[in-house]
Amino acid sequence: MTWFILAFASAVFSALSTLAEKKSLFSMDALDFSYIISVVTLVFSIPFFIMAPVQQGITTSLIILFVKTALNAAAFLFVMLSIKNLELSEALPLLAISPALVAILAFFFIGDVLNIYEWAGIFLIVAGTYILELKMASSGIFGPFKILFKTSKYGYVLGAVALFTITSLADRILLKGYKLPPYTFMAYQQLFYGIIFLVIVLYKRKSAVASFISVNKETWLFILVVAVLTVAYRYTQIAAVKLAPVGLVLAVKRLSILIAIIIGGKLFHEQHLKRRILAAVIILAGISLLVSAGE
């Protein structure tokens, strides 16, 4: 059960990190925040470089890790934009629907056979999503889904879901297929994050330091908290994936959504909290059923 403890710890660290991110984004641009977090997190990741085995040149695993990190960086920025523009109790449950999308796409395009439990899991995820977006003013029975896919504010959430689906599979390939040590994974992933966001900021802002200058002292405190918690939840997730199937680890890790919704909903006085918590519980139940049936 070591993997479960690591995955649950990752969920707690991730939930607390999300709350600090939301607080920081009240006064910051999402790109500036993502860039600063990537740099500060890289500083906190220096011990991983010391513990990681020395890499001899550019290997295939490092190339895959760089591409995977680039996709992760885009997903992280999309999540920050979602958290900034939406309430946590509205944005976070939508980030958990990727297992259903993967299963449905595999069924239609590569002929995967789904058993009754997997279909039941998909149904619960769809039902939870429906309840999440259910509004009294919705037109017709398909109103919630029309709102989800036609409203621009959800574009970043859906983009993040798609990217996280790909990168989760890449994590498993690198850790199991290429036997990339977790310390090496963490060290170079954080280095690549810093490089990628530096390039984006230089292109957008024309300065590598302007983002840092505009941050006030209170926000810096939250940024440091986010950086420490980000290193913690990423490492515990990677360590868990090393020991157990990625689907099981992510199912436990997604408890962070429920934790963040309950605490954040109260902390930030969000609307329709009871309905959104119910929707999140149903979605997470569907994920658990889908994952356990597929293992």
C-alpha cells in the first residue's frame, strides 16, 4: 500500500497548492505566475540534480521528457487560466473527466472493448459533468453540454484535460519503459519547465525579470508555498507511478479535486457549492469504477 500513501499525499499537497495558486492569481497574470513558479520550483529542485544519476549526453528518454514537459507546461498554463477565470468548484471537476474521454475515444477509434463496469464509470462521469453544468436557465435536456462545449471560458479546461491525458501516458512510458529514475525525472522536468516558460515570457514580455519585479510581498509568500507543494506533489506522484499502474495512482490523486473544492469553496465563498461537490463526488466515483474495472 506504499503507492496509495504516496498518491494520497500527492492529492493533499496538490489540493493545498491549488488553494495557494487561486489566492496568488487574484493579483497576478496567469503567464507571469506560471513563469515565476517554474523558476522558483527549479531552485527547490536542485537537490534532485545532486541525487540524480549523471546523464551521458542527450538520450531518447530526455527528448521524450522534454516534449512531455512542453505539453505539461501548456496544460499547467491552461489550468492557471481556468483557476483565474472560473471558481474552483466549477473548474476542478472538469479536469477529472479525461479517463472517460480516453475510454470513449479508444472504443470508437481503436476498437477497445468496454465491460459493463467501465460503461457504468463513464455514465457516472457524464452524469457528474451534467450536474456540474446544470443551470436553471439551460435550454433543453442537452443544455449543460452545450454550455460546456460552446462557452469560451471552458476552452482552457478542455485543453488541459486533453494534454494531461497524453502526458499521463508519457509518465508511465518514461518511468516503466525507459526506467528513468524518479530523481532524474524530477530534476530535468523542472529544468525544462524553467526553460520553456522563460522562452515564452521573453517572446511575450521581452524581459526575464519584469514578471518578478511587479510581485508584492504577500503574493511572494503564496508563490513560495506553491513551489514547495508543487515539488512535493509531483515527486510523490512520480514515486507512486513507479510502484503502481498510472490509472490507479491518478484515481487517488484526483481526490485533490474534492479536497480543494470543499476547502476552497468555503474559503472563497463560491456559489452552488453543494451541487458542485455532489457533481465532483459522482465524477470521482465514476473514475474509480472505470479505473478499477480496467485494471
